[in-house]
Amino acid sequence: MGKPLQTAVTRQRMLLSSRLNGPMRRLANDCAAVWPDRDALEKVLAQGLELLPYCKYLYVLDDQAHQITANLSHQGLLPESFGRDRSARPYLAEVIAGETFSLSNAYISRNARRPSLTAAQHVVDDNDRLLGYLGVDFDLRELPLTREVYRQPEEWMQIKGDPAIRGGLFMQERVDSAMDSRIDEVLDLVVELVEVHGVFHAKLHFSSSRATLWLLDDPFRYRILDIEDLTDPGICLAWKQHEYPAEAEIPLARIKDVFRMLRDLRFMDETIYLRAGSLNIFNGMVGLNFSCDGSHYMHWSEFLNKSIGFWIGTSDPELENENAG
């Protein structure tokens, strides 16, 4: 998981922990008051459902992490969980090791096979002697957290592809596709669709002579255009016109430059060449997939600052980076 995404996850876990800490401590104190009476503990847990309305299951374990109550859910008692040994479950590792309260990392639940979390709290007597543990399971889809929309950082990402393809790289060479033979027509039309007709994400598959497009008017469905579509200017009659979005990351005047650079990468070498390239105008990211099956994602401005020599290894990468800065 990338660092910015991990940071967003950590922030949500901290928020959830702060919401759970107080109610679980109160509930653990109520459990201690009736310990170890199963019926009384289950009544306490039933009341605890009001304190923790978004939980999936509530249960109590003894000091060996063996379950001494049924699972309590909003649908009622689940007695088949009584007696279950949870001592080896990773989500209890921290409280068994001594933490008073812990919130586990997310995991896939055994039964529902869904992303879940478990919070655990020590249950102690008046002398702070450990009696057992209070456990609370959560289904991630049922949590009420207000999640911020994660935004991909605008930094260069390089991802290696299939080792089998990389291993045979120098035994292959580029074969002209139908798109290659009419590349300027195709690029002019795609640029027009992005600039005027509401296409905000365009991916050109040079080797298979097609394009995948996402539109402002219908962003949840993509369109696939073949080479006949991509060389027919008449298709513009089927697309609504849109003003170029003010919130787009890449300026209107630089869109053509990006697609021209994609063309140059397609023809830069007979062995190392671009198979597919994309542009998203809102995050300003360019995606590249090369014949070696390696992929790159980078901001449009950084992309345009790289020379062809950079991609085929004939220029100094440090000098390229200085120029980009």
C-alpha cells in the first residue's frame, strides 16, 4: 500500500479508536461487575449494542481467550460461538500481550468473507487483575465513518510487468498496427474529443488499434472505439459539446502536446516502444505501458519534460530530472 493511502487508512483507524475507547471501557466495567455469570454477561452485552450500534458481534472471553458468552448481534444470540478458542487469532495479539485496548488491522472474516475489524478491551476487577477480554467485531461496510475521498499523489510511479515478457524483450520488434499507419488522424480526433466533447480520460491502445474513453456525461461507463471510429471525424456528431472543465489539472493548451509525445514514444525504437498510453485531465496523470510490460504513471508536466533519450536510456537521468525541476 502506498504511503499516502496508508496515511488515509491510519487516520480512519485513529478516528474509530477514539470513538470506541470510552464505550468499550464502560462496557468492560459492566462485565466485570457480573463476572463470570454467562447469563448476566450476555444481558450486559445486549445493553452494549446500544453503546456500539454499528458493531457486528459482541462477546466476552476469559483470560485464556476462550469465549464464555454467545456472540451478541442485533439479530439476537448466536450460541454456537460459545466455547470458541480465539487465543491464536491475530486481532487479539495486542491485548493478550498486555495492551488495555486494541483495534486490529483489517482482515477478511472467516464466515462472511468480508473486510472486518476487531476491537478488544481488557476486563479487570477492582484490583486491576485481568479477568478476560471484551471483543467487538465490525464489518467495514457497516461502519459510519465519514471517509475522505482518497486522492492519488501526483508523483511518478514505475511498476514492473510480467518477467516473462521482459525476458524475451530483445527477441521481439514492433509491428505496425492499423492505428500506427493513421496515427496523426487518430490523435487529432482524440484531442478534439478531449478538448471539446467531454472526454476526461482517454487511453490509446496502439498495438490493438483501439481507444477506451470516459465521458463527463456518463462517467461510470467507458466507450471502446475501434480504428474505424477513430478515423471517422463524423463521430463528433454523436458526442455533446462541453466547455473544458475549469477544475482540470492539465491546461487545455497542453493536451495536444501530451498526445504528440505518446506518438513519439510509440515510434521511438523498434524494440522498446509504447503499447498503450493514457491521460486523465482531472488528476493530470499520464499512464504508459511499454513493450517490456513496464508501466509508468506521472504528472503531465514531468512527462513532457522527459526526452525520448530518457526512455531509451541514451540521456543522463539526473540531468533530465534537473531540467524537470
